[in-house]
Amino acid sequence: MLDLTAEKFEQAWRVTALGAFLLAKETAPDMTVGGGAMLFTGATSSVRGGGWLAFSSAKFALRGMAQSLARDLWPKGVHVAHVLVDGIIGSEDEQTVASSQPRTLLDPDEMAEAYWYLANQPRSAWTLEMDLRPNGEEFFV
């Protein structure tokens, strides 16, 4: 925190929280007429602080906004969901990450399938929050 400037803190918030708000504000009117899905991508920092004060604060704000938007927009036919990505996104060529410990990585194509499923869920069983993590990920360690 001592090395973080107010400008850098505000920039993280503007990109993550304000950016998502502006996107929702612009797209919601059309979606309330024709339906649709707003899927926001969070991170482990969405639910617990890490070593990244500005990033974690912005991701906390994004998660709260997604929850609030869901309360407002679900009754109007717009599926709003937050996807918590907990792991390193990569490919089979990147199985070792900065150590000798092999890790399972999130596959981008498989992540896309999860987002597609989420966006196309029937209204009677919408998901508000989904966690995506590889089977080898250490849970909140």
C-alpha cells in the first residue's frame, strides 16, 4: 500500500468497476427488450484480498456490482453472472509455471465452453456465480 499511488488505485477501479458499469449501462436497455446475458469475469481477488490492493479492491467492486445488477435485471429477462477465475490460463505447452512443480492450467477453449453454457442457461435455473479452476489448483492457499 505504501508504494501504491492514488492514480494507480483509481486506474484499476476505472478499468474494472467503472468500465463494467458503463458497459452494463449501455447494453441493458436493449437487453431488457430482447433478453441477453452479462457475464463479468472476476478473480480470486474478488472474494479475498491478495497482495494486489488496487486489483483486489476493483474486483470486489465488480462482484458486488454483478450481484446488484442481477437483482435489478434478472426480473427483466437479463441474465447477469459473475465468473470467478481461480488459476493460471494457459496451454499444454505451459504446464510448468515458475517452479519445478507441474500445474494444471485452465484451458481457454474449455473456459469458453463454460461461459457459453452460462450464457445459454434456461431462465428457470440461472447461475449467479460460477468458479472456474483447474483440478490441480490449490484452493485459497
